[in-house]
Amino acid sequence: MACPSEHDDSPVTAVSPFVTVTEHHGQRSLMRLEGELDVCGTDHLRQALADVLRRAPKTLVADLSALGFTDCAGLAVLAWAHESLAGHGRELIITGCQPIVRRLLSLTGFDMYLHVSDEPADAFLVRDGAPGRGRGQARSG
């Protein structure tokens, strides 16, 4: 499967673009995944996660509430982030899974491997102190 590039002028079927929005709150970072994540978006996600991991947050919360679809390639990148964080005594928490994403997590067994929570993403940010303190935001997509 060939992924369209920015410079590709060929017709493309309409899909929701994949976007990440990152916020930093002290020792916790929040990454919101938006749109549809398939094999074509995995390089973008891996780079966005690598940028966050360089900040060495104690906890990275991945909010999937605006993610309408992912495939196994997207889950593999989340597993990579989990392994990278866990190797340094840190954690990845996945929140806001839509039913289709939750089903894929269940079918693949990733729901047993990854920390998937039903709590809203923002609930994990207020535990370090006042929300908004030390906050930075980056949007890429």
C-alpha cells in the first residue's frame, strides 16, 4: 500500500487526516490522537511520540477519544511507546477509546498488555498539581 505524500497530486479518497496534539503538564504529558490512524500515519505518530519521550515524562496519557479508527500498525506504535516508557520506570495510559478501537485492542490482546483506562484523560493530569501549570502545547499533523 502506498501512502499519499504532501507532494502527491493523484486523487485520494476522503479520509480523516491523522493529527496529534501534545500538552505538557509538569511530569505528565498528554497526547491527543485525532482522525484515523493507519499504516500511513505511523511514522507521524512515532515521531510525535519520540518528541514527547525526549522530555522524559513520568506519565504519558494518550487520549484516543477523537480517534475514529486505528489498525494494528497504529497499535504497534503505541506498544513501542509503552515499552520505551516502561524501560525507564515510566508509564503510558491510554484513555478515551472509541468502540471500534476498544474492539481491536481486545481482539489483539493489547488491552491486557497496555494500560487502558475508562477515566477521561484530564483526570490523570490534575494528580500532579494544578492543571495548566508548566503547560506547553504542540500540534502536528
